[in-house]
Amino acid sequence: MPLQWTTCFGAADQAGLSRLWGGLHLSVDDLTGRLVGSQRGRGMWNLAQSYFDSSVANTPVTLAIRALTPFGYELRLDRFRGFIYRLPSNKSLA
């Protein structure tokens, strides 16, 4: 039996209903999961578009560094673009 949907939302609805009918999820889990999935999907689509139009390179990335030990540091980025970040080796980073 082939299944077909006109949108990804239709496929998500069908999958959610099958899990409800199968007793795997509660309705509150299903609805919340679909809402979060929709938000994440739209955010990822926008991110993917920014890679294709090269606007991802225009958004600033903030780097914070914190000394943990005399020879260990913690680096935190406010966003991760999927690029390779290279940090120079220096004994006095603090």
C-alpha cells in the first residue's frame, strides 16, 4: 500500500497518529513534538538557505575563553556554523 502526502506536515500528522493509535505516545507528546519539529525544521531551512546565498558568513560569531587550569581552557561559541575553526597555540591565552 503506497502512502503519499502533499506536504511534510501531512507525513508528520500521519506518523503522529500512528503512534497515538499504537499506544506509543500520548496526545500531548505528539502535538508538542510536531510543534517543536516544525519550528526546528523552519529554522534549519533558513540556516541552509543562508549557506546557499553565502549570508551565513556575514553573521558574527562571538568566542569566549575561560581558563580552567594553568594549561586548560574552555572555549564557547554563541553559534556554530559548521566551518573549521582554527585556534593558534599560545602559552599565554588568558
